[in-house]
Amino acid sequence: MLFLAFVPLAVGLVSCASQVRARQPVSYRFEPGRTALLKNGLAYAPRGAPAAVKRALAAGNRLQRMPYKWGGGHSKLLDSGYDCSGTVSYVLRGAGLMRGSLQSNEYFGFGNKGAGKWITIYIRSGHVFMTVAGLRLDTGGPGGRCGPRWKPQTREGTGHVMRHPAGY
């Protein structure tokens, strides 16, 4: 009986070990037709992007002037500010790719393992950010937290677990 008490713990360790981790920095380089264009702080979808990707970019654009707010975006969809996981949840809901919201650590089990073709979620303990059509959406910045912003600057990705919505 004592052995059975440790089975869930062992299963959890196996699933964590099977996660796909980023091995390189997260970098943005505009490629016509393949990546989002960032102009005046707003993201524009490449031609041929799926409708869900266009909706995700539009949702991210709506957050661009919002402040950082711990817990923001979790108890209500339209909030006065958003934290990292509230931001990712808002965009995925706006794209029609999830319901509700998740805390940052809950993203370890979201979607499929590895990088997506259009959307990739990067998770580490206590923080989550995403790329949509190659452009990073993040609440972290120099000097600490800021509100959700599209960020073309390179960010360290090594060690983050990568997940993506199925099909994207």
C-alpha cells in the first residue's frame, strides 16, 4: 500500500522529463509571408496565416497598452491589467484555442509538446510567454515586469518548456 502512494509522484516525474525544452534564445526576424510584421507597436499577420493566428494577433494587439497586474486576466476576461499567464490565456481564448484561463505552471500540460508552426508557449516555473507568427508576447522586460507587449528583442529561452495548441 505504501508503494501506491508514490505512483502519482513517479508518473509526474516521468511526464516532466518528457517535455521538450528550448535550446536557443527566442529571437524575432521578420520574414515576409512567414512571420508577423510589427509596426508602431501592433502585430500584423502574414498572408496565408490561419484565421486562429490572425485572431491571436488581434487579441494580443488589444492588450498592448494594458499595465501589468498580478492575477490580472484570471477572474475576468476583460480586466484592468494582465499578468503573464492572464496574457497568454487572453490571447488563446481570443484565438478560439482554449476556454477559461490557466496559471503559468498549468501550461506545462497545455496542448502538445514542442514548438508549434504558428504559436509556441514557453513555460518555466512561475512565468509563461508566447510567440505568435514568430513575434514574442511577454510581460517581462528590462528592470522587471511590464504590461503585455509585443517584443522583437531576443530573450533567453534555454530551459523553458515549449508547448503549442494542436495544429498550430
